[in-house]
Amino acid sequence: MKTRFSILIMGLAIFFFLGSAKPIFLAEDITLVINKIKIEITGISTVGKYNCSNTFLIKDTIFINSVKKNTFTTEIKMSNFDCGNKIMTKDLQGTVKVKKFPNSTVSITDIKPSGKNYKCNLIFFITDKTLKYKDFILYTTNNKIEGSLNLKFSDLEMEAPVKMAGLIKVKDEIVINFSLYKN
């Protein structure tokens, strides 16, 4: 009788010990809560540097290392970009054909940790062009995740703006920086 009781107690102890153990082959879920996005388009013209930005509030949750939602997609209103100068803002809106294509879309999928940063697949849809980037790096800072795209207007089949009979020319190269602010 003593032996049966000892085996029962040991069996229960082993059951509770193993039952509460986490499998070592599954990584822990990481949750990112995004509450704001800032997008900046920067470049150089013959009169200096320019910076056009668009900041908007959005609430979304991304689950890293999970079968849950591992995708982030947002629409960007192109008419909300501000270049700090009415003429430059109007030129940007004309270049990206804001009346014909009022929104662009950014989609980030298959987000995985990569050291202290993240790797993902990025799809950027602007005007009627889709740009795809595999293993795109998102850098982590204290309160945000940041990425940067180096493009050319010609990559998007757009003409860089030229004003005042060619006196003011925007260079073909642009940089699109985006920041996803975390809670």
C-alpha cells in the first residue's frame, strides 16, 4: 500500500511538473501595438533639400512569431502630405497624380525578429505601381520601428518636377522614411 501511494504521489508530481513546462522549440509571441504612423519623402532639388511628411493616428496590433495576425496594411492619403510650402506641396500632389490616385498602400507581412530589429516583406503601392521588397529590415528604437526606401521617380514611372523653365529641378532620387510608433 505504501508503494502504491508513493508511486501515485510521484506520478502526480511529474504530471504537474511536465504539464506546466513550455515547449522549448516554440518562440514566445511578441505583440506590437501601433498607434501612429509618420511617412516622410525627402530629396534634393537645385534650390536645396525638401521634406514632405504625413502623420496619422492608427490603432493596430501585430503578433510576431504567431499564427495570429502577422500582417500590417494601411492606406496613406496622398493629399495629406505637407512639404512646408504650398507650391512644393502642390507639386508633390501633381507628381503622384493625387486626383487619379488619392491613396497609396503599404503592406508589411511575414514579420520576424532579426536581432533587436525585424525582417519582413514589404509591398508598396503608389499610383498604379507595386514595389515588392523581400527581407526588408525594420529598425527598432525606443518607441518606434523605422524603415527607409531609396527610390527614383523613374522607378515609379514618374517625372521629377521641373519648374521655372528648368531653373528649378528636382533630382530623380527620393527617400521614403516611415515610422510606426509603438505603445
